[in-house]
Amino acid sequence: MPIAVETSALTRRFGDVVAVDALNLQVPAGTFFGFLGPNGAGKSTTIKMLTGLLRIGSGRASILGHDVDRDAVRAKQLIGVVPEELAVFDRLSGGEYLTFVGRMYNLAKRPLRERAEELLELMGLEDNPDKLIVDYSHGMKKKLALAAALIHGPRVLFLDEPFEGIDAVASRMIKDLLASLVNSGVTVFLTSHILEIVEKLCSEIAIIHRGRLVANGSLDALRTGVRVDDEDAGARTLTLEEAFLSLVDAESVAPSSLSWLG
């Protein structure tokens, strides 16, 4: 199976802080891949390096065999990105923004118009086509950013917290859409703090902690390879949350109460 996303000793420092530490990943094409970690673990930094939003410190990364540094234009043509910090142009309408993004990918006018109309309808944004993005809710901006990431037909889709601020109806639509994309061969690289969604959607999981990879493999392998201090754990399947908390040693660093509250 071809490799969609690959990193070799990928590293990024900010001064004395090592945000990503010699990360080695291989994500097969057509995989729904979950990339997890606590806040500050290095997830967003990794995605920014993979998508060209942040220069690689050292090591290498490639998208479907195209080096992110040496073949940057081709690598970027193959990906779609929904970053955690949305960067949409507030003074454009939704349709104008999708047209702008499509023209950046050299889409011809007719297919661009057809794709933009279809995406706006799918995302439930077609009712007021002249409405400026500045007047969109956060959830509407998230859906528009996803539409922009899909308009050119990417082969690898990077999603950084795509379900944040999304209502239940939109969340279900997006989950169904992502599942259909994976079934058609698109690779989805997802990071989210909502572990229940990751558990339902992703077939492969990687967990990063303090910049280092601490687990990588199928969800079933992850569950069976983790031990927890629970008398009943051996008689049942661990949840992703239990495995995750064990791997990042959450109980040893998280206080269970506040000193001034009984």
C-alpha cells in the first residue's frame, strides 16, 4: 500500500523547547488516521510542518512521495488543510472565498462554480450567498474552511480540531462526508481532543507526548498493548480514553481536587 504521509526524524525546536522530537510516522494511503496528544504535545506543530505552514527544523517529511521541502508546490497541490486557527477572509462572501481558493489551484471557471455551489449546499451555507464571512458563526466558518480544503480534490486531508464549535447535525454530516472520502481512497489525518469521535472514525492511531511518539498502530493493537490499574480491565475492551490516559501518564500529573474547595 502506498504511503500518504511519511516523516523521518522530524524535529522542530522553539529556542530551548523541543516541540517535536525525532518523529517517525508512516500513514498508508486511504487511512483514517488519528493523531492524538495532550495540549502542548506537538500535534499542531507537526501538522504545520507537514502542510508547509511552518519550516521543518530537521528531519524529513513527504506527502505521497513528494518531499515537503524540496517539492513543496506539488506536495501542497495534493493536500487540503483545515487548521485549528482559521484563516479565512472576513470581507468576502462564502462563494467568493471558495472561488478565490479554487482559482489558486487553477480550477477552470465552470467546474469551480459547480464545485463551489455543491459544497455550499452540502455545508448548509447556500441560503444567503452574499453574507460576508465576518458575519458567520464559528461553526459556519469551520464548515467553509472544510469546503475550501476540499474544492480542488485533495488526496490527503489534514484536519486540526475540525469538530470544535460544530453542532450535532453538522458534526454528523462531516463524519459521514469524511468516511465517504476515505472509502474513495482519500487519506484523512485528524487531530482532535474528542476521543469518542476519534475512536469511532479512525482505524489507525498515533499518540504524541512531549514531542515524542509514544504509540502508533491500529486501534485494537493500541487497546491490547496498554495496561491499566483496573481489576476489571482484563475482562473487557479498553476505551481509547483509558489507553490514551495511560500512555501519557495523565494520573501522575493531573490534580484530583483544588485545595480551597472541599
